[in-house]
Amino acid sequence: MRSYKLLTPILTGLLLSANSFAQTTSKYNFNRAPLKPGAYVQLPLGSIKAKGWLLKQLELQKEGFTGHAEELYPGNNDLGSNSDWLGGTGNGWEKVPYYVKGLTALAYTLNDTELKAKASKWITYTLEHQQENGLFGPPKMKDWWPRMPFMYAAQSYYEATNDARVVPFLSKYFKYELANLDTDPLSSWGRSRAGDNIELVLWVYNKTGESFLLELANKLKTQAYQWQDIFSQNLFHYYGNDYQPRHMVNVAQALKFPAVVAQFAAEPVYATAMQKGIAHMMHDNGQPEGLAAGTEHMSGNSSVEGVETCTVVEWMQSLETASRNIHDANIGDHLERVAFNALPAQYSRDLKNHSYYTLPNQIKAANGQHGFYQDYGNGLLLSPYSGFPCCRYNLHMGWPYFVKNSALATPEGGVAINTYGPMEISAFVAKGTALKITESTNYPFEEHIYLSLSLPAATTFPLVLRIPAWCASPKVLVNGKPVAGVKPGQLYTINRKWSSADKVTLNFPMQIKIEKQVNNAVSIVRGPLVYSLKIKQTATTIKEHKVAGFVDTEIVPASAWNYGLTLNNTLLANQFVVVKSAMPANPFEGQQSPVTLKAKAKQIPAWTLDYRQTSAFEVPHSPVASTQKTEDIELVPFGSQNIRLSIFPTIGSPKYITDRFTEDFTNNTSEGWVIYGGRWFYKDDAVNCGELENKSSGTYGSKIVATNTKFDDFTFAADITTTGAGDAGLIFRVSDAAIGADAYKGYYVGINPTNKTLEFGKSSDNKWMPIASVTRTLFKLDQTYRIKVKAKGTRFEVYIDNETTPAIAASDGEYKSGNVGLRTYRAMAKIDKVEVIKL
């Protein structure tokens, strides 16, 4: 996905009385003046009940990591009885709020007595122990950020229970915030995630009308990172060693910021910033499941970089919030792409474990280092303790928040259905008429959705339906009769007098599509689902935890995975066979998927595990030659496996740039470059390798490779400015590049102004081998040098600036041909005006 635009029986139901609603009033709290009118609002928590496969996910979550979280994490600094969020001596920081936020949503969506009691314990204590000045939570915790997710938990609790303490509790805290933000302004995580705070401020304002809340919202907007500019202008990397604006969880969480602020800010930038930001991120870091890679910082569009579980659920919530304030069908399309693919991929099939990172091409879910800047030995392991602790507390909101945002109330007295799935929706329409919609479907595993309406009397109101942009020929029928004007990618409104037992049928035919990915490879998409190779697997329990049934599991392939698709110029529908099976209770079990695709493919023997043996090499540049026999392979939904291949090379005659290659990074962009570690970004019409917290390019060094090139004899030149200690330069005749300083085969020439050297060498057998070097006492930091390499057979000459005599002349015969690229080693650098000419 490379841009923002990606992106059966008929049931009858019993009428719900007004008393069965979580909120008993017939009026929803829409935007008060001066907030902009037109925004939709969430239905009170509990108004939407999941059914079918969607209910199964919630039930598994209750039986799995949410229902047992307090047993799994009983420490004082975790969810134990001595937590500071319960008045104890622990230090729970964000862990408790994250957990309670998801727990509360799950408890009342399932109407589960046990879970509600757990949620009430945390919320009641906090409500009853607010300080006189308005501050809540652990008194010793001097941090705005962890209170933000707790406020979401309190909001959900209020929606479900009408507890009269909640709104005054929040209002009192907001007065404290307003009084203290000038002397203790937002910083770090709170500054990044201020959109969450603002959303809750506006929610309370719409209930109370207190004018100071608008002042607070403006102050929070001013103190926050200016995400509207970061998103619109692709400024994620423009903050030096401040990693907050490029930390992918922050970015995912901040996606809601412009849409929330657009409700009270006059500047038009807020209405479009999120969409522009997503387009920038998907171009530079996009992955097929609808997210931008971040391990944990933005990490390019490699097939073997990943996404964090926190990123998945925060990206989803941001889209859910945005869909209420920006009425664009593409937002719902994008939300479904993430929810139906990325979310289940992060979890074990029984929802007892998670994987901190998930990769689009993930051949192992096992212990081991991968070279990510934020690397964890167990970051890909399926475990209740995978990776850094944040995700094991934050993951609980994924499915419950998706359910509670599937349908929304509109200011016109109607209902808007934003995302689809089996559920029952209870809402008030018109001037207070109780409506129940029974949504019967196996979507996204089938194409039909059936809506059955139940009302006490005929009532006129608008029903807003999201028509997916990916569907070429959508159809909507009311009581069996087609309605006119239905087009892909719109929010289609049917405003009529509805009667009980009226039925709406949605038909969204799903066609197979190919989406281009890194290295000219492809992903296969059908409707909202991305498909991956069905891989036989060997799962091994390597550790059993104290809570029965919770284990650490390693998964490795038990069948071939290194396939390329044999596609041709005929219709895609003729190259894939769609096989439909009975709908299981859990459709995300890869071995019993209700929809599989059959395709033709060939193995690529040279495509293997990388140097660490923990990951595959990057997907080969397509087309790829293969002399192997053609085989039939099966594809299953992305989210139905914990190991997968979802970015496929294609089989054919290889095509590379071999004569002349130039790149000047005009308009701060480029095509065809792949990042291997470090922080590469575009600024001032050049490519930069920026600093990280340790003020270098990282422990492993970093590379960016033009994988669409292949040169043997050539001249290769670029302008190189080294801005920090270390060296930066050119790599050539490169193959088998991976994350790591010396994880490639090929040559490198680099300039190091700090130690006054120009060095030529190679990486061989994953080790650095110097070949020749020279000292130049005039080398200086922050000065630009044009470095040129002339390669002819086994002879190499290296020139500096306009000198006609080579600074280095040497011979080596190990590598004959390969890609060109750029490399740094413990350095920051700016590189421009790349030119390669075949000799």
C-alpha cells in the first residue's frame, strides 16, 4: 500500500426498549458551538454487541491475555495489588492505564461480570482518591502522559454505567491541567500524544459547556508537537536526536491530532494533515497490512522490518477517532485493512500471547537478534512477555475499540456504519426512536452484508453506509430493490422512512488485486484482506509460565517459503483460484481459513535466511529468474499465521539499470532505494543519515541501496558531507544486503574527517576487510567532498573532488557485479548528486 487511498440468512430482531441502552437519554452530545458542527459521535459503550467470528475474538481475549493479565503481571510495578494506582508503593506509570483502557472496553462490550469487576476496582479507586487540586492517579507520578489513557477508561466506564462521578472528576482534573501547564508544560510522551488529551477535553466540553475547556484545548494544541506540519510536510526526521516525532507508536497515536484539532482550529491544514502524513509514511515506510514500519523508529519499507503491537492498536484508534470528524470512506477502508490483517497477526491464534514486532515477511517467530535499532532478543517470540512491556498492556483495546467504533450517531439523527462485521447495533434515531440493527455477515471473508432493522414505529432518518473504494461494482438493496447512485469510495446515505423488519443488503464483490511493494515485489489483496503464503510450521514450547496455559512458543517453517509468483499479462482472476470453505469459529486459524487462494509459483533457491539466521534476506528485486518447476501454492489471510510471506517476488527475466543511474533526491524523495538499518531521510534535496539518541548512525552501521541497479565496470560518484564522528561513503558491487554494519557482500569507500582517512575495503563473510587507505590532514567535518570510484575488472581507483590522480589505487577480485548504494558507520552524513556511469 503506497498511498492513503488504499486503500446469510436475513435476520429479524426483537425491539430493544430504551431501558436496555447503556445511556438512557435519547440525545447524544454532539459538538457545541463554537466547535465545528457535523462530527459523528460514538454510541455509548455496550450499544454494539459483537456476534459470530468477531465475538469469538473478544471471547478468546477474555479467556486469554486480558482475562489473565493481572495473574500474568502481578508485580508492584505492574498490575499487582501493591500498584501505585491502588495506593501502593509500586510504579505502574502507563501500564495500568493502558490495561484498564482496554479492559473496560472489553468488559462492557461482552457484558462480562468478572471483567467489569476488575475494571471497576481500578476506576473506582481512582475516582475516589482524586486530590483536592484535581490531580488524579499516583501522587508521586509527575507526568501528564499516563493520565491520558486512563481518561479513556473513565470515558468508557461513564458511557457504560452513567456513573455521575466521572464527568466532574475529569472537569476538575482539566482545571488542574489548565492551571499548571504553563509551569509544567507538555514534554516527551505527553507532548507527542496530546491529541488524546484534547479529544477527552472536547468530550467533556460537549457535556458541560464549560468555556475553560476550550482554553485548555488551545493550550494543549500549542504545547504539542505540531503534527499538522510534520504530517503535511514529511518532517518526521527533522528534530535531530529528539526521536519522539519518528517513534512509530507516537506517530500512530498522533494521527488523530489534526482531526481532533480541526473541530476548533480555523486553519485548513488540520483537515488534510492526517491523510498527507499517511501518504508520506506509506511511501517511505509502507507495508502491505496498512501500516508504516517502525522498529521502534521509522525504518523504511523493507519486507523484513516490522511493526509494534502498540503501533497497530494506536493506528486503529486514531483512524476510529478521525472517521468521526472527517467523513471520508477511505479512512474506514484503511481501518479495516489494519484491523483485519495487522491486528490478528500480532496475536497467537488463542489470544494468549503476542509478538512485540510483526514483519510482512516473517519466516521465524523465535528468539534472536535482527539488527533493529530497538532490538529485543524475544521481540518476535510468541509470548505474554514478548519485547518491551508496553505492548502487553496496550494491546487489550484493539478488538473492543474496533467494535465500539463500527457504528456512529450522526447529528442529523441517523446512524453511520463505518466498518463491517457481525454485530448488533442499538441506537437512538430521529428525535429519540430506539433502533436496533442486526448485521449478519461473515465479512471480510465473504462479500454480502445483511442489515435487519427493528423500530417501534415507522421513522424517517438517514442511514450512512461506507462503500469501500476497493470494490469496483458495489450494490445496495433495500428490501430486495437496488438503490441508485452507489459508487466506490463514498459514504452513501439512504434517507427514508424506515419500518421495522426493513432489510438492507450490501454486496461488495471482491476482486484480486496486486499492489507493488519494495523491490518491485508484490502483495496479493482481495477486498480488505491481504494474503500470505500458507506455510507449514513447527511450533515448540520453550517455556511454561506460572499461569496455566501461557507459554513461550517458537515457530519455524516446516515447508518451503522462498517462492516467487509466476504472473502473466492475462486477467488476474484467471491466475488465482478462490477457494471458499465453511466458516469456522475462528477464521484466523490458518489451517482452517474460510477463504484461500491458489496460485502458481516457483522456488528461488538463492533466497535464504540472512547472516543471523533469524530472518529471510530482503525480498529479491523482481523479476527474478528461476529454473525450478512451477508449483501450486496456497495463500491464506495475512492475519491467520504467525509466520508468513506476504511480499512476493515475481518470476521472470531480471531487469536492472545497468548503463547510467543518477539521483539528486529532488523534492526530498526518491524511488527504488531500500534502507538497511540506521535513520535515512530526505532533507534539502539530499539523503541524510541522521542521529539517534546515541548521536551516531547506530551500533550496526547503516546502508541505503539502489536495489534496481546492477553495475560491473563503472564510475560512481556522490557528494558526501560527514557531520559527525565516523565515516560515510559509497558501496558498490553489492549483493545480499541485510541489517548490520558488514551484513552485505561488496565494496565500500568512505571518508572519515575525524581521523582524517579515506578508506577502501570490503565486507566478506560478514566481516570488514580493509584493502587500502590514505590520510588527508585537510579533511574536515561538515565539508562536502565529491568522492568518485572507478571500477574496471579487479582494478579500483578512488578520487577526491576534481583531482586527476587517484587518492587510492588497489586491486581485488572477489566481487564482479552488483548494486550501488550509500553507507555510514557510526556517522551522520548528507549525500547528494549520485551518478553511476557504465564503462
